[in-house]
Amino acid sequence: DIQMTQSPSSLSASVGDRVTVTCRASQSISSYLNWYQQKPGKAPKLLIFAASSLQSGVPSRFSGSGSGTEFTLTISSLQPEDFATYYCQQSYSTPLTFGGGTKVEIK
Amino acid sequence: QVQLVQSGAEVKKPGASVKVSCEASGYIFNKYGISWVRQAPGQGLEWMGWISAYNGNTKYAQKLQGRVTMTTDTSTSTAYMELRSLRSDDTAVYYCARDIAAAALKFDYWGQGTLVTVSS
């Protein structure tokens, strides 16, 4: 199975900050990497697919980059509604696997 | 608009089975697949498997092989996930999510989740 490792596991940031979350795969997954946002008690929401493609309806302050084994999710200017947990997920091979999550909290 | 509506919460005893439904609307059901993802309390996300609503092909996570069955009913645009021989560590919120028809890939719409509690 492909292991996905996210860092940091949590971070504190202020509204307006630029935030970066990193995801590493245990082997090359090309660009088969998706990012999700989850708020407490809610289902996850797809933000980015294929490493850098913005899902329809997602604000442009979210962006993704990377290929191979290293990927990043960037929020260019953190908004109050962005405080949530973020997960990466590889779709290169089954079983599909998720990172452990990064909780973005208010500073 | 695309919607996935899941069945309600369940409480089961160890060794029992549970079957969760996921009714889709707002899109052509048999042009997509459905993946199932679960989340234990306070934990991360775990992919359980995928079914193509186009041809019924399935892929299951190895750790659940033999205990899980995913099916679809195209006449009612409903997907089902049955998990047997339940254990306490199967306690989780179970989500269905729309996927592509040809393979397990990405989950662009999600159900609201179904809490399954396994307790004696």
C-alpha cells in the first residue's frame, strides 16, 4: 500500500496568512493526488484533483502543486471559513489511501 | 444538483451485519461509480472500496475483503454497502461518495454520512 504522510499535523494561523500543507507519498504517484477539506461533523469536500486542478466552485485562493512523491496545498490568504482539517489522497493505485490530516486552527 | 442521501444511524452487536444505502439524484447514476469511505471517531479517512454503477465492477480494500459487499440498483439510483462480522473497531461514520465509472479515483460529491456503532 502507498503511505501518505502529511505535515504538519496541525498549525495555527491568522486570517490573511499564507498557509502551506505538505503531503509525501511513499512511492511515486505521478500527479494522482487529491486534496479535501473537512469541517467538524461534515463530509469532506474535494478542493483539488490531479495535484493542481481546482474543483469547480472552489475559491481560487486554494492551489495545489507537485508531482512524484511531494505535493503541497497552499491557501494564499486564509479566510475564517478555511479553518478545518485538510487531507491528501492518492489515486495512483488501490487501495486508495489518505494522509493523516492537517488541522488548521485560529491563532 | 447532485445529492447523495444515506440511510440513518445504526447500532449493531459484534458479529452482526449492517447494510447502508446511498440514494443518488441530480446526475445520471450509471455514468459514475461510488466509493465508500469510513472515519472512526476522532480519526482520519479510510477508503473501503469502489463500485462502478455502469457495469457493477468492484474493488475492495484488502483488509475488508470477505466481509464487505458493494452493490448498486440502477432502477432506484441507489448504492449499498454491506459489512458483515462486525467488530468494535468497525464503529465509524460511513460515507458514500461519487467517483468515476471506470476506476476509483476522486470523490467529488459525498453523502452526509451514516454512523454505525458496534457495541455489545
